[in-house]
Amino acid sequence: MEAQANINADGSEPCALAVDGLVAGYAGRPVARLDRLRIGNGEAGLLLGPSGSGKTTLLLAMAGLAERISGNVLVAGVAPYSLSRHALDRFRGQTIGFVFQNVHLVAGLTLLQNVLLAAFATGVRQDPARARELIERLGVGAAADQRAEKLSRGQAQRAAIARALLLRPRLILADEPTSSLDDTACAAVAEVLRRSAHEEGAALLIATHDHRLRPHFSTIATVGTPT
Amino acid sequence: MTLVRLALSFIARRPAVWLLQVAMLAFGVWLVASLVLLERGIERRFAHDMAGVDLIVGAKGSPLQIVLSSLFAMDTPTGNIPLEQAQAIARNPLVAQAVPVSIGDNVGGFRIVGTTPAYADLYHAHLAHGRWWVKPLEAVAGATAARRLHLSVGDQFVGQHGLSGGEAHSATPFRVVGVLQPSGSIVDRLVLTDTSSVWKVHEGEDADAGAIPGLVAARHGREVTALLVKYRSAMGAVVLPQVVTAKPDLQAASPAVEVRRIARALGVGAEVLRWIAIALLLLAAGGFVVNLWVAIDQRRPELALLRVLGASRLRLVSLISLEAAILGLVGSVLGLALARLLMAGLESVAEQYGAEFALPPLGITEVLILSAGVILAVLAGLPAAILAGYIDPARELGRA
């Protein structure tokens, strides 16, 4: 797989995420800019910007889902937009895990099935034992066989985190995971994300407008407006 | 997690909509399948009862009437033909086989046919009990007739004049000497006897006694109602009808031609039903197009999520197509089952009215209808599937 084949010239592993002068948008229209961001393997970073500033667009551009108008992105040493369409789908599925603000789970499927969805969508072998283990570790093991629509918001979010981690990605991109949560819940979610990403050896980038998260992170980048 | 499971969970989310949709498709398929089954059932019935008879020689009159009366036990005969003339035809070198039939009486609504045992051979009907007749007034009952009339070997019965009901020929009772196995053909509903029995029953009767033409043996000489002819070669088809028609009293009737005429007459009604069926199927397809589109539109964020999780466009297109195919399959199977059920019901009702028809076994037609239903649903789901393929995850999730 092309993603794993990337090794730096000095033999070290490339860092999980390297962004330089990225301008992202839709249909040729620039939406947001990110000057520079480096997140090493297993490290965590914060992408701060007010609501509507284009954080999601930047995250999606890093995964090759939104348009990269200019600048460079390397995820685990690979420029996603250099890949063919099919290779990009696979690369995204296996190298990047997503956690969204609102869209967590597919209704009608159980929590466990939702976690396995990551393997299903990418077309790789589904490992229920691994999925259960992740669910247990995230503290929602008891709800594994409940349908998604019966889960609380918190349970659904933890399921989404488990799903993002299922295929042992190099990078987790979390979009506003803490908005509309109270301070305690906010800190808890940030902690769960950090801890589980760390345990799995995945780098973590949280895009948020939530300044309460600032103290928890040392690597912080800010969304800029495209010129 | 499989594609099928995901498709099923999507379907399960809007049970009412898909129930209606599937019902609509089922009705369309049901109507189409019923029409096909009915047509084939009738065709099979006719084909079976034609028994390979190439030509029927009867008294001058409507050829359709001759075919109906002498082959299918419907309608009255056109009259009788003199035995010598029938024998002259039978002796023609182009005739491979000639079986006489004489009609005129019934027992409890079942026609008594004066003929030879060769008649039963035409339909591959074999004796279940007893033996064939050896003298006049011995009879062999068809399976259905025997069952309904509670006739078994050794029983006696009295024929009635005409083709149903009528004055009893009490002076000349028949004796049952044999009962036939069911053959699935018209023979099941007949009581067979020797040609001479019919003559004996009507011996001495006045030619004017019967109101229905052809029921009465004329005073001057022996007669039969019709002669069922099988050609020796294709030449027979060319020559024999002309030979027959040249005789002033005789009429040649081709069962194949007459059956085709009936089928064409029935075809008009079937045509109307066929258009209704097509309209229903188109409506169902239209419903699929709209409802699947709406469903996909509502599901945009989840489908976008699947894309983000690594699913290719093709995977989403296959997912939606599979969903449509499942719905199409359920609708078609339901429709086919309904059609079968209805036909089975019709079969038993028709049997009670003496108009049995032969329900064809499950076959290639059902497979074709099933595939057509599934293909129709998949085609109708194609716009929605393509819509799903073109969902832009950035646009869907960027809004959130």
C-alpha cells in the first residue's frame, strides 16, 4: 500500500500531518487558509477558528475530500490529492480516522456494526474482536448491541471515536467534538480523544472554536482567511 | 456488516413507504403473471385437448362449432354425417388415423361419446379399473365423470337426451365396464361408449324427436357426428380438406385454425389487461424513482460519512442498486406468489364449472418475470444510485 511505503530520506517515519500554506475551498472558491501545522506521530494538536471560518473544509481538504486550491498537505508522508480516486478512498479509510460534530452513526445499525462500518466502507477485513475491545476501552461496551438511534449523544460520540480508531489510522481528525457540551463533558471528551489516540499511536487534530480546549494542547494553529 | 445488511437497514427505516412501493410492484407483476399464466393455461388446455388431431370432418356448418363440440365438449354439433361418407374419408390413403365421435346424450351433465377405444388413446387415457366395452350399452367413464357421478364398474345408468339434462332413455340403460385414470384432458369429463350404443339408444326414434340438431340418428342409415382425422403426411393438409369440402354434406374444420381464432378473440380483453399491467408497473417504477431519490436525499449525511470512512463512489452506487434490487425482488416474488394462488383458485373454480384449465408448472416464464421485476426496480433506482455516487462529502459535512 502506497501509504505505508513512505519513509523519510533519513529513514525516520514521516510525521503524521504536515501542512504548508494550504488554501482549501469548494469548486475553485477559497474558503479557509492554514499557514503551517506539524503534528508528529502520536501527538495532538488543535486547529482553532470561529464558527464558519472553514475548519471543516480544511480538515476535509487534508483528507482529499475538499479542494486544495494551493499549498501542500502530507498525511503520513503522502499528498492525498496526488493519489488516484480509488487509491485516495482506500488511503483515507486506512490512514485517517474522522470524528464529526453531528453525524456520528448510521441509524438502524447497532453500535458495534457502526464501528465495523469503517472496515466495511474501506473494504478490508472486519475484526469484531478488535471493535469490541475498542468499545470496551471507550466505556460503551454494554451498549455494543444497541441500535444507534437508542444511544445517548455521548455514547454515540464514543462509538464514533472507536470507529475512527478501528483500522489503526495514523491520524485522527476531529471536527468540533466538544461544541454544545458543558465544561466537564468538554474536558472529558477531549481527554478520551487524546488518550485513545495516544494508546493507538495515532496523531490527533481537533478542529474547534472551543477555547476551553486551549490549555490541554501545546500545538495550536489558527484558521486564516484566504487572500 | 455487509452491503445487504446495510441496504436492509436503510429499507427498514421507512417501512410504510417501501411496503406501499413493494405492494404496487407486486400488483403489477401479479397482473402480468396472471395474464401469462392464464393464456398459457388456456393454450395448454386447448393444445392438450387437440390431441394431435389435424382435421375434423363434421356436418356442414360452422367449423368453430364442429371443433368446439367434437374436441372440447362445448357447444352443440352441426349435425351428423352418414357413416359411409365417414368411412370413405377414413379409407383415404392420406389418413393415418380416423376416430369417429357420436354425441347426443349426457348423464348428469357429462357427455356420452360414442366412439372407439382409439379415442382414449388420443389423450393417452388409460383404464384404472375394469375393461373396454365389447358390446353396445357398455360404457367406460372418465375419471372426473366417474367421481362426480359415483360410477364404478358394474353400475348402471340411464342416458338423458341432449347435452345436459333432457328426457331419460330409460329403455336402454348403460352398464359401466371400466373407469379411466385421470389424464388431465377432456376425456376425464366424458363417458365413452361404443358408437353402436348411440345408435341403439336412438333406434326407432323419430328424426324430429330431438330439438337439437345432430342428436338423433336419422332413420335412413347409420351416422356419426364427426370424424377426428390424423394425417399420414403433410400432403394430407393440402389435399384432405379439399376432398372433404367437395362433398355436399361434409365440412372440414382444422382445430389449430379454430383455436387460433378463439385465442385472437380472447386476446382483445387480454390486451386491455396487459396495458393496465404495464401502466401499473410503470407507476411502480415511477414510485421507485421518486421514493428512492427522496430516501437518498434524506440520507446524504450518512452516505457522505461512508465516503469519508473510505467507501468509493461505486460502493455507494452498488449499495443503492442493491437496495432497489431487494425491493424489486420482494415485490416480484410477492406478485408471482399472488398470481399462482389466484390461478390455483381459478383452476378449482373453473373445474366446478366444467371448464378445467391446465396450470403450467413453474418455469422459465416465472424466472423471466422475476428478473424483469428486479431489473425494472434497479433501473428505477439508478437515478438515486447515481445521486448517491455524486454526493460530495465536503459539501454535506462542511455544512454541519
